[in-house]
Amino acid sequence: MKVNDGRRLSHEALEQIRITCVKRVEAGESPEVVIKSVGFERSRIYTWLVAYREGGIEALKAKKLLGRPAKITGSQMQSLYRIIASETPLQYKFSFALWTCGIIRELLKQQYKIHLSEVSIGRLLKKLGLTRQKPLFRAYQQDPEKVQHYLNTEYPKIKKLAKQNGASIYFGDEASIRSDYHSGTTWAPKGDTPIVKTTGARFRVNMISAVSAKGEMRFMLTEKSTTADLFIEFLGRLIKGADHPIYLILDGHPVHKSKRVKDYITSLEGKLVLFFLPGYSPELNPDENVWGYVKHHIVGKKAVTGPDQFYTLVLGALRKIQRLPQLIRNIYLSNDLRYAM
């Protein structure tokens, strides 16, 4: 795109562009996107934001107003935006992994010798169109190259092979839920924290399941820890009555790769084939989201009175999901899981 330097525009037109662009950033748009849409140099938007921060809308008008000099320049704001949007505090030798006003304040001191209060930092970040957000955590052991190889090469091969052999692709996982887990909030008078009566005892239910992009789900509940024999029992239930091969994609848990499981799979002569996700990549497994839904949206909002009631509660939640194939299909619509549709 050809960069517009504004020399052919009237003062009134430039004034309107400045005001409109700043208001768009104030409304939450990215400064980079806003300035690109009007064809000006990237640094312009940060110069305008500095002016607006120091003098309000009047500072963006054609008549230049005198005032105290800005502590931070447009190019410095541009650089700060890039750092926050694409890097982490760890890359600047901070011990914390999240951008906070305190860390950004220290960063400005180190990089530009600029001293601002944390309140001013908060205002500055809002001017840049940045907001507080809950981050998604990824295991540092995850190998990005292996993840990309899986997404670009391995899974397309699995999908092609499944189509050739008329197989269904399932994703499987194990999970555990404890009776003392809870989620959600409730309305109550201010300053009067509500109390939900529940049992003080702790117990858990272990779950094994598999889901497909068609909305199908198979599951098994147990109070025992997952062993090779228990996993084989679940695999037997998964293929029971199936008139076509099943391809099951799992994480690299030792039980999944145990000799007993391998011998069992060999004995099935192609009725069931196992594949494995790259290490430390739970976000690539749709079944993880199913368990998340069970925990956060159903079980975690119920009062638990005893082990039998808890088991019945979990069982009812899974049966409910099993009757809602569209819910499972919707899980595959998330950005991390669209590849598996």
C-alpha cells in the first residue's frame, strides 16, 4: 500500500483523520490496524496518541496548542506496543512472565529513562488499545516444530488414511475430578460471602473417554487409577459393535504405549489403530475440552454430599453430553482444534 504523507490534504481533513483514528484506538482497535486503514506511516498514530494523551482532543486539531512536552515520543510508543504485543517480560530478564503495569514501568525506565506512575502506565496502555487479558498457558517443554509437523504433515496423513479405509477418527483422554472442585460465582449481598453446604470428605472419579468430530462420544468411569488392563477394557468398549476401523489419537502417556496395549492392538488386526499427539500439547486434543466442560459447567457448580451422589453426578453429566452431539462438534470450532474437523 502506498504511504500517505498527508501533504495533499487540507488542515481540516488531517484534523478529522487524527481525531477519528485516535477515537478508534480508544474504542479498542489496534493502533497498527487503524493507521494502516488510512494509509499513513505507522509512527503517525503513536505521535497522535501522545498528543491526545497530553492535551486531549484539542491537541489533535489544526491549531497547535502549547503545553508541557510529552514524556514519551511517538516512536517510543510504537516500540512499546510492539514489545508488549509480540514479546514477554522474560526476554527482558524480568522474573515474571506477564506484562503488568509495574513491569512496563520498569521497562520504560530501563529502555528509555522514562519515569511514569503505574496509573499513567495504565492510561497509556489504554491509549494504545491494549487491554488486560487472561493468557493461555503452554508447557515450555512443548516443541513448536513437532507441533507444526503434526498439524501440517502427520494429521493430514491420518485423515487421508482414514478416508481410504473408511475409518472413524476419535481423540481419547483420561481425566480425574475431585469432589472438592468447584467453579462459578453466585449473587449475594455485598460484603456477605455466601456459603454452600457440601461434604468435607474428599474423593474422586477417574474418567476415560473418546470423541469424534461427528459428535460421537464413548466413556467409562472408574474409581481406580488408569492401568494397561483398564485402558484395554475401555478400548474393547470403544470398538464394540463397530463395523469399520477406528483410529484413536492419544497423548503419550506410558500406559498408551505399554507392551500389553500394543499386543492387544496387534490382536485386533486393524480394527483399532493408535496414533499419538506431540508431547505437551493438550490444546490439540478435543477430549480435553469435553472434560473441561464437565468440570467447569456441570459438576463444578453442584453441591456434593457423598461419594455415591458424586459418581451419579459425573455419570449424568457425561450422559447429558453424549446426548448433545452438537456440543461436541462445537468444541472442534475453537482455533486450536479446527484442524481436526
